[in-house]
Amino acid sequence: MRIVIFARFKKSMRFVLAFLFCIVFAFAKAQTYELGVWAGGSNVIGDVGSTNYVSPNALAVGGIFKWNRSSRHSFRATLIYSQLSGDDAKSDDRSRELRGLSYEYNALEASVGIEYTFWDWELYSGQQQITPYMYSGITALRHGSEALNNNGELEEYDKDITFAIPFVLGVKSNLTQHLILGAEIGARFSFTDNLDGSNPTGELEDREDLKFGNKSNKDWYVFSGITLTYTFGRKPCYCNF
């Protein structure tokens, strides 16, 4: 009896392993990847500094990875490092110029989501292509928490992690069969009002005397830059997904 059960088990395992092998093999044949670099600038839209929506004031660098799931959409992940800063002296708002606050800290963003191309993006056509695209997903940002000190200046007192929703528009084109160049501007709607030190959180959350600016609006930050990616993987066989 045990011999029969063992034989049936071995037969079932062979079937399962063969089935999994077929799935993995088909999946591998269907994949086309892009791996590369992201470089550009950053700025914050908040209660301190310039009131311009796109006004890069610090270098931003990182990496980007894409899985082109079809000719119209890709799964995408990025990791971007930058300084986030603001300076009232660079604002067109006279009241901000007179206030004279400024801040600067290091930030690291990790983002995953879906990139959608407006036109078909067929990497294996052998022809020059160009297409606008949009990207959105979910972002986690590790940033400095700032607050007013006893001298009335903004000072970093902690590190925090907040989430954000990215809204990215760009255009890309293949330079060669394997190199793709893109340019994009992406605004991130953060879930915090303290990217600029105007609404302290954590241990200082109850200090109303440290809060200023528009307390009902969350902060935004913007990454503007270019991407250069290298494509690899077999010619895809796209599914209805």
C-alpha cells in the first residue's frame, strides 16, 4: 500500500514540476527588460522657498528598471536620491523674502507602478520610435523632518518616511536597438505637510507655535530629469494583460 502511494506521489510530483517548468519557460520567453539610470533635479512645492511648480534646485540621481509587459504598458520601479531644499530668498513672494527661512536635507525615494505609452512601443520592430508616456503608482520617501529652533531658523530634528502618489509625464525614443533615452517631469503628491518644516510631526506634533503657512494643504515635490536604459531579454510574446 505504501509503495502504491509513494508511486502515485512521485507521478504527481513529476506532473507538478513539469507544469511549473512549462510556466516558467513560457514566462521567461515573454519578458523584455530595461535597466538604466535616472538623472535630473528636484524641487519642493510648499510653504518655504520658490512658488514655481517646476524649479529644480538640487541634483537628483538614481536607477530605473522596467518590465515591458505589452506594447502599451510596463511595470516600472525607480530608486532616486536627492537633496530637497527651499529658500525664501529665491521666492517671488515678498512676504517669504522678508521671512527668510530655508532648509536642506537628504531624501531617498523608492517608487513602483505602471508606465503607459500613448502609442505602441515595439522595441523589436527595428525602426526608430518615439512616444509620450505617463506613469503613476505608489512612492515611499525617506526625508528629513524640520522645525523652527529657538533662533527662528529651520533645523532638522528627525528622519521620517511618508508616502506619495506620482504623476509623471514624459517622452522616450530608442537611440539604438538596445539604448532608450527618455525625458520626464514628475510631480509627487505627498501625504505630509512637513517636507518644508511648516507642520512638524512626531515629538513636535502638538507644538502649535512651530506651525506656519497653509496647514490644510499637503506638500508636493517634483523630479525633472532624463533616463537612459539598456534593453535586454528575448523577443516578447505579449498576453492579454
